Amino acid sequence: MISQQRRRKLRRTAGAESSRKVLSVLAYFEPARPAASIETLARSIRAPMSTAYRYVSLLREFGFLTEAAGGKYALGPRALGMARAAQAALSYTELARPRMEALAHDTGETVFLLRRVGDHAICVGRCDPVDPVRIFLEIGSAVPLHVGASPKMLLAHLPARERDAYIARYIERDPALRRNRARLRGELEHMRAHGSGITIDEITPGVWACAAPVIEHGRVVAALSVAGPAFRIRKGRRTAFEAMVRSAARRVSALIDGKPRPARARLSA
């Protein structure tokens, strides 16, 4: 028999498959592969050409892809903006790294730093403990803002009009969000008021995560989180971890607000 956790994982995998393939189209491009035809992209994501064309059309609509010579497609201005944003995030990551490493050591779990770019949260920093558990969120990974502790924290702190517009856009693409939008709004309000947020079984099945905002001059610029297997992070540890994440995020915020960037960051700017 299939376990309940396995059934949940299968349902989520099926529901997220289209999103994964869209992101896989973007992930195809790199310096050695700056342009690609529909046929090539369809093969890379193992999908029919009609499906690949639909994904490419969506990415073109949002400026992530543009037409190139020879009937091919290349990264568009929106994707280039994401690359510049990721580069700008390096200074935040350098400042946050000592606190992230300490948090990973103290909790024995994986610590992440995410920033918002458009409708996605991008992982710009990750620190693993000595004995890490496999969590599917690598440096450069993009996650929709309504899935996971850190992405939701970033969504929660958007201006109300931007937050509502995002939810309206994704309701059309994600039937699960349409059913659960009231619960999502409640989660976001709690995160804004409470200063931290917890999710279970979202980005990676079976994983508990807690996030807190990183603030620069009164504006949320990133989210810091700790994540690990839910079965080994019981109630007492969850309370302690939440306090530790909030404390670490406050310290990173103080560094960003009150101290100059490290010399290495200034030299690389």
C-alpha cells in the first residue's frame, strides 16, 4: 500500500509538473547554450512541441524569453534583470553567511536566504549542517511566492495591491491556490503580524521550514529560513528554532542597515 505521505507527494508532483517544465525551459539556457529552437527545448524537457511552444509563449509574454536569429529563442530582458538582481544579492549573502553558518550549526538543519525577483523567490544563499538532509532548493532555484516559508514571507510583505495582483494571476494557473486562497491570505497576514512564518510539506514533502524577514531601511529585502525533516523537529524544537531564525534575521538586518559592505564585496561590485 502507498503511504499517506507518498500519496501527498504524488499529488503535489503532478500538480507542479507544468511549473517544473516551465522553469526547466529557463534552466536550459547557459553561456554554452545561449539560444535554442522549439524542437531543442521540447527535447530538453521531454514534452511535445505544442507543449514547449505554449511554455515559450508564456515566458515571452513575461519577458523571460525573446526571439533570436534563425527561429530560435534566447533569454529576454526580464531574465537578464534576474541575473543582475542575483549579482546584487551577493553582498547580502556575504553579510548573512556568518549568521547562516551559525544557525545551521546550532540547529543541525539547512539554512537558506531567498530574495524576490518578479513572481518568484530565488535562493541566493544556502548553508548545510555537517550531516545535511536532501532538500530540493539549490542556489539559483526559483519558487513561486505562494509556496514555502521564505517565499510566503516575501509575498506577505509586498504592498497590498501587488500581493493581490500576484494572487489573482496565480489563481488562473493553479487550481489548488483557487481553493485555498482564503487560507493563504490568513497565513500571509499572520506572517506580517508575527514576524515569522512556518510551513510543512510544501517545497519539499516531509520538510518543516521557518522563515523570518531580512530588513534594510524598513523594507523587506530577503527572507532567512531554516528547514529540516518534520519528523525530527518536534514541538519544543520548533519553538526554539523559530526564535533562533528571528534572532538571526534581526542580526543580518542590523548588519545590512548599520555596517558597510565587506571589502571583498566592494571590490567585486
